[in-house]
Amino acid sequence: MATQYDGGHERRIRTKDMVEKWLDERQQMLVLYCKLAGIDSFSPDKPEKQLLRDFCQLLIDYVAFGHFEVFDRITSGEERRGEVVKVADTAYAKIAEVTELVVAFNDKYDLSDHRQPLDNLTKDLSILGEDLASRIELEDRLVKALLR
């Protein structure tokens, strides 16, 4: 009986650690998003290009962690709680949709690969912010279920 408790307790600790890492990456990404959104004008030759590069990298890392750590864990059957699976099933389609938009944003603005004109960056950041807000709302439901 003690081993069942130990295994369940250990899984809960791994879940908590996973969620904390995910939320930490999200927080770091949001800080950089706010810094970028506060810039009046952009130019590939200005120092802000490094901030944009850093943001794109962290944005992709955050989204990838959600898919390859959190959702893979749930869909692989490692997560046994029905409520978590139900919330994940409900949220996944919209989260996947936002992931595609994030990848498109990264492909367009990752300045390490090319020199993209930044004329539409303010508008694209605004649209991305709305998409991220809807994703975060769904993620928060999943986090709540995971931490119960």
C-alpha cells in the first residue's frame, strides 16, 4: 500500500514541477511581450531586434513545452485523472490553433533567420496578444485541474 501512495505522491510532485516550469516560461514570455508591445517604432537596425529575437525564442519554447511536455503526458495515458483529460480534450483544439499562429509569427519575425520588415509588428503583436490571452485562459483551466 505504501508504494501506491509513494507512486501517486511522486506523480503529483512531477506534475507540480511541470506546471511550475510551464507557468514560469509563460511569465517570462509575457514580460518580453509587454516590453515589445511598449516600443513605439521598430527597425531591424535598432537594439530592439535582440528583444524580438529573445521573445520569439521564448515564445516557441513556451508553446513547445505545453505541447511536448504537458499535452503529450496527458495523451500518452500518463495522466489518469478523468477531469484533467476532459479539460485537455476540450482545450486542445484552440490551443493547437494558437500554436499554429505562434509558429507563423515566429517564422515571420525571427530576425536571426532573415531581415523581415517590421512595419506590421505592432499590429501583429496586438493580434498575437489576443490569441495568447485566449490560450492562457484555456491553459489556466488545465493547470487548475492538474493541481487539484
